[in-house]
Amino acid sequence: MFSSFSSKFLYPADRPMWSTVDGTPRDDPELIPLTDSSWTWDDEWHVHIAEGVTDDEGWEYAFNFMLSTWMPECKRKAHVRRQKWLRTRVKLSASQLEERKAMRASAMKRRSHQISGVADAAKLQLGTGVLAAAAKASASSRTAAPLTRGAGYSVEDDLNALSQMVGKAEVAKAELADLVAAQQEQIAALERRLDEEAAVAEALQLEVKKRDKVIMQQTGALLKLKKKVKKLEHEAKIATKQNEEMLTVMASGRGTSPGAPSVTSVTAAVPRAVNVVVDGKKHVEYVIELSTGRTFQRRYSQFLALHESLRRTTIGSILPPFPPKVVFGTVNVEQRRIDLDAYIRAVSSHGHPEADACLAFFLNIPVL
């Protein structure tokens, strides 16, 4: 019906009976550290009484061990109660602090002269025993104690034993010094190894950063190249489509009549965005002016499509030079305009029916 009782339910979150500030258990309450040496513990303890937490005598009564519930009064039958004892800390005055420092210094002095004090005590006991024997006094507890060592006792035995103890202590001290030196050498070696590994890791990081930078640069160049290739493919598709349409017009016989347009000049228009642009860049459109005064705007790719169509006609072998396409680098717009102007003038003045048909299709005007 009820769960088994265990001592962990009594104080599940409390610290041990004697503990430090961080909860470390201590056997002696005098060893509990204070905030600094200017404070000391009061000798008297008192019961902790809190209104609403304990009763008038400082007791708390267990109500439910499983839930660790405690009540300030025993409303029901309770089998366990607890009481907290506290003591205060007192700030030492200046004189008390000086007295405490003097006591510590005296204790350190006594500890440092312990060996010499033991030797002096042995000599004093020997002298007291000799005096007591010479005076033939009755043996007492104080004077007879040093003389109950046996017939063959000598103070030199104690001095020799003391000397051996001092020698062993010096040997232990030397061994300890050697051990500390060896550990320091190991620590130094570990530090050097860590420094070397840190340097190697830093060099590897720099190498990785350099490789990442090179990869980013190559990736950027590859993306640019892909954009240009995509642009060229798009322009090639447009030129192929225009070439096919022009060849269809030429095969239908619409270019056998005279009346080809006469081009007077070609100028470069202000760059503007074109709807068919693939990469979002602006392109130059060249203005073609006819003898009738009409003007047309055409891109370089359309000039290129015209040139490819004329190459398949009978006048392909005597065509004027056409400005080449610049795949990489910056285009000289003015020089290209001069070359296109000379090219289109030569084509318009050629007089061949197929050339007239191609030019008319290029300008999207009917041929009579």
C-alpha cells in the first residue's frame, strides 16, 4: 500500500551535516571555509525558526515522503519531523586579526623547529635523570620516566635514530625533487608537441582556405562561361530560325523582282534592354537608314543570321568581309558599326535577286 521508506526521502535536496559552501562534506565544522580570514564562526548554535515554515520550536513535520512535502504544524499523524540548527559568523576586529596572524606565525615557527626541539628534549631528560640519580632522590613519575630505557641505553642511540630520520627525510625530499623535475620535463614535452600540432593544424587551415578560394574562383569562372555559352546557343537558335525563314522566302520566288532597298548608313543606337535577352544584360542595336528615310534597328546576331543566309547563295563567294563575333573580352562598338555599315552597303548595292530577297527579309519589308 505504501512505498518503502528510505533515508533519501528525509532530506532529498539538503547538504550533508557539515559541508562547505559548494556542498562538499566535512567532518569537522571548524574546517568549513568562510569568505575570508577576517570572519570567524560564533560558538553558539540556535534553532532556525521561520514563520509559515516551522512551528514555534523550529520543527517541520513530514506530510508526504514521496512528494517531499513538509508542513509547519502537525495536522495529521506524522512519524518524522526535522529541525535546522544555524550559527552566525562574526567579523573580527583589527586587534583580533593581528592576534590570529601572530598565532599562525608562532605555529609555523614551532613546526619548523620541531626536530631541534626533540633533540633538546632528549638532552633535558638525560640531564634530569643524571641529577636525580646523583641526588639519590626517590623516583618520581617525571624524573624516572626517562631512565626506564634499560641498562644499555645511551643518548647517542636517540641522536643516531634522529640523524637517520633526517637522512631519510632528505632522501625523500631529493626523490620528490627528481620526480617533480621529471614531471616538469614531461609537461614541457607535451607543450612542445601541442605547439607543433597547433602549427600543423594552422598550416592545414591556411591550405584549406587557399583551396577553397581557388575553387570559388574556378566556380565563378565556370558560371560565367556557362552564361556566355548559353547566350551563344540562344543567339545561334535565333540566327538558325531566321536563316530558315529567309531560305523559305527565297524558295517561294518572292525575291526574283527588282526593287531591293538601298541602305545609306548604319549607326549604333543607345544600348537598351531587349526582351529576348537571356542573361539580363543590355545589348547594342544598330540603326539602318534607307534611301527612303525609313530606319530599322537590328542586333548583331541578326546581321550574323543575314550573313549566314547569304553564304548559302550564289554570291556567297564574293561577299564583303563580315566583322567576327567576340566570344571573350569587350566589343569595340564603333569599329563594329563601321564594319557592319560597309557590309550592308555592299550587299544592298550588289543587285543580285537572292541578295535583295535576303536583305528585304532582314529588314522585314516586301520586295516588289
